[in-house]
Amino acid sequence: MSKMEDNKTNESKTEATYYFLQHTCFKNDWLLRSNGHDQIDDFICFICKGIASNPIEINCPQHQKPDEILFVGEHCLKRFLGANPNLCPVRPHEHCQYAKSRLAQRHISELKVMCPRQFEKELQACEQSYHENEKEIRCNFNGKIRELKDHLSNSCPLQLFECWFKPFGCDHKCFKSELKEHLILKMQFHFDLVIRSFGMIKQTVQLLQVYHIFCGSFF
């Protein structure tokens, strides 16, 4: 796999990681890297079977059991109700009753996890049957789910950064540690992008000047 293909794969994995953290329930195999079944099995989303993100308790009287609490992830429930207005995802009846569970949310937010980007990276390595070498960038984050947002936005070494010349047309993304190398290696390419951009601006200005002269001749 070429370095360019590698970067594109990393980019798509990163976007998928952000999506699953913000919109979907958590992957069981990711959480099981740092937690036992006894810590997560009570919080499985009834709809997608992942671990409920922003857990909502389904408490319809039609199927309440004293020893069982049914949870769904907020995003999963919204999708279900969007396709099945007012129906219950547990049993086929109307007027589903549900409420956010602060207790479950507190428990889930305290679960220990590894960096989801590192998890996806290792998963990809297993799928493609190759081993990471010592020079590859790794993320050793091992913290709580509630700490993930700050980690992914501010301190994760696997975060991808856009090229400084993106406004001029360079769509390259890479790790922060690789950005300097990219800027040096692609100096001529970036210079050409800037020159072309300024050329287009100059042409636009000239066209506007001609337009104003043309319009002014009628007044």
C-alpha cells in the first residue's frame, strides 16, 4: 500500500471514529479491551447490541420486569422512532415510554478505554496481517470515556492535520509529526498552487475592472 493510500485509509478511519463516538453506540470489542463483561453487559443497546451511548431507559409498563432494565442508545432510538413514529423498539405497541438514565450515563462515562484511533489502527493491522514497527506512531491513551473528547481534539498523536496550504488547493492530511516533512517535500507544489490562485484573483480583478468600465460607459 502506498503512503498516499495509507493516509487516505487513516483519514477515513479517523472520520469513522469521530462518527461512532458522537453518533452511535460504543463497540463491544473496543470496550472489552479494558473492561470485563460484568462492567458492560447491563448496558447493551437493545437495538444495535453495542454499549449504549447517551443511554435511555425504556420503561413501558407492557414489558417491565423487576430484574431487568432495558437500555437503548440515544441515536439508535432517534433513528428507530424516525422510521417507526411512537412505536416501541422492544415490543410492537404504541406510546413508547422512555427517559434518560443519569446513573447509567455516569457508569458508562467512567469506563476505561484505549484510544479509539489506536484501536482502529490495530484492528486494521490484524485484518491486513502486518505488525506495527517501532517507528510507527502510536497513541498510548488509557483513560475514561468522558476524557475522550478532549484527548481526540487536543493531545492524540494519531490526529490528522490539514496542510497549511489547504485554502490554495492542497488536500493532504497527515500526523502532526509528518507535517513539516510534507511542507518541505511539496514546497514547489505549494508554490505553484499559490501562484495559480493569485493568477485567478488577478484575472477576476481585471474582469471586474472591464465590467465597471463597460457599465460606466452607459451612465
